[in-house]
Amino acid sequence: MEAESDLFLSTNTRHFGPSVVAPVDKDAGGIYVLKQVVNPERTHLVTALSDESIRVYDIERELQPLLNLTQAHEKTINQVVIGENRILSCSNDGLVKLWDPRSGELTGMMKNRNKEVYSVSQSRYIVAGGARSEVAFWDVRNLKEMCRFNETFTDDVTRVIFHPTETSMLLAGSEDQVLCLFDLQQQNEEDAMSSTFRADQPISFCDFYGEKLQNAFLVSTVSSIHLIDLQECVSLKDVFPIKYDEMNQHQLIEVTRNDEAKDEIFTVLANEHGVAYITSIDGNKGTITPFGVLETKHNSHLRCFSVLRNEVFLTSGEDGTIQIHTTKKAPPKVNSNKELEKMDEFIIENEGVDHLFRPRNANGKRPRKDFNPF
């Protein structure tokens, strides 16, 4: 089996760099993106910022700001999503808000009686919100609460998401380690439980994947990834994209389905210097392969990652910038001392390239030894 340290040690490794770098706010420092989502057409970016505001950017116009919803919530915004002709946001202030994506006008508001709302999703006229040990449902037409599922979970429901095509199916994950698929065509909570799976760690994120989006993946609070067969309620594969030790300063930033190949799942590991490592998980086999190195110009921790289209990515970081990344030239092949000097020139020229990704030379040795981020 190939050692983890050799994952990116290839002259064929793709490298990506920023083609657009835009500040979150040109006038105010210290503000950065907490959450982001890209619309299905990949033309607009919706962000939840650290100052409890929401902003919308035009991706096709180099991230030009379009809307600025100041003081959108009174407390931290936990998620922003794009629903049917609206933007939805949920927050620790216990509110789910609906916004007009063109004017920025607040068109509706729903209050959770048990305070924080950690996740939100919409399917037609139903809005679901993950809260403390329950899922709340509202009718978006009259903004009234429909019902609550409060028997399935015993801890915070960190993620709710409706199936993209089977609109009555809702996937929910909780810190009590339970993943549940609900069929909302059923009238009560017990009958609506289509399938359940118990993980070995609290769940921080989950989503559908597969050719027909028939499976699910979940991400635990310790960054392990579990591939789940929702029909059989069994684990297909457990994946561990990051190795925890005293030397590892990398964090799992994002796990996302590749919508152009729905059996593929991207994972993104990043360090505090703005270098990110993208790997691809085969959803059928559970194998991990390197996809590319993202050499951003973020000078602080990355917070968010989105796929815009094939080999074009969008990131945001705590340095207060949003960046679009495209393919850049790879480091030269290293076979001699002269070429080592060429490599050093390349690294200086292309700041952010991590030398631990250098290929081995003719003697089978790396130009310089360093610890592995995985």
C-alpha cells in the first residue's frame, strides 16, 4: 500500500492558484466568511460573515459585491442556503430568515422556540431546521410551524438536507451519532423514519452521493468520513483523510460531492499558511487519490471551499479575502542538483508551493525532508 506521505509526490500532481482575489469588505478589516454557498448556475456566491451580515457576490464579474444585508442576525449565522427563489439563513439567535435574492428584502421569518438553529433546508413549501435534539418544520407559504420531530435525536441536530430530486426525503445528522433518513410523506415521526444509522462519533455534516444520490456520507467531529448505504443502513467504507499527531497542523476544511461525477467526493485539508490539499474519494470503493494542491494567497486559516466547475474552485479565509483558483503550471521534475536549484527558483516564484510535495530524485530521495500533512 502506498504510504500517505507519498500521496502528492508526483510530477503529475495538479496545482491550482488564484486568478481572482477579492476582499470581503474594502472598508472594514477583520471581517471574514464563516459559511458560503454557490447557486446551481455557479454565477453567484452567498456568504455569511463574521459580523452577522450576509453578502452576495457576482462570480462572473470577479466577485463584485451585489447585496449587503447588514445585521442579518443578532448572533452567529450557522448556515446560508439557496432555496426556491429565496435565500435562507439560520442562526444562534433562533431565527430562520427568508431573503429576496434580487433586492435583499427580508420576506419572512420563522422562530424556533428552543433557541439555536444549526442547519436549514427547503423542499418546495417545507422548511426544515436542525435544532437542539429535534427537527422543526415550517410552511414557507404562511411561515407557521407544521410539526417537530423530537423523538429520534437526543442531542443537537447539526445537519438537515432534503434530497435534490426525491423532495419528500430528508437526511438529518446529530451529535448523538445518529443519522436518519425521513420520508415526509408519512404522517408521524416514527413512520417517517425510513432508515437510521449509528456512527461511532458525533456527526458534524452529512449529504447524499451516488449516481442516483442513493447513498450518504457523513463527517464526524474527529474528521472521519463514513460512506453509508441508505437502503441497507450499513456502512460501505470508513475513510480517514487526515492523521492526527503532534506534528500535524492541518484541518479538514470541506467534504463535498462532485456534482459532475456524483460518485466522487472531494476532501480539502488546509494549513494556516493557505495551502490546501484536495483529495478524491471513490464513493464505490472508498479509496483516496490525490487530486491537486491549492496554492492560495490566503495568509490565514481557510474557512470555506466550493467547486465552481471542472478544476475551478472558490475559497474564503480568515484573512478576509475570497479567491477563485484555476490550474497553474506544476513544479519541474527533479533529477539533478541543477534541477534542485531550478525547483528552489520555482518555489520562490510560486509562493505557497510546499516543498514536501517535491518528487523524488534519481536516487529515490526527496530534495528536502519534512513532515507529512496527512
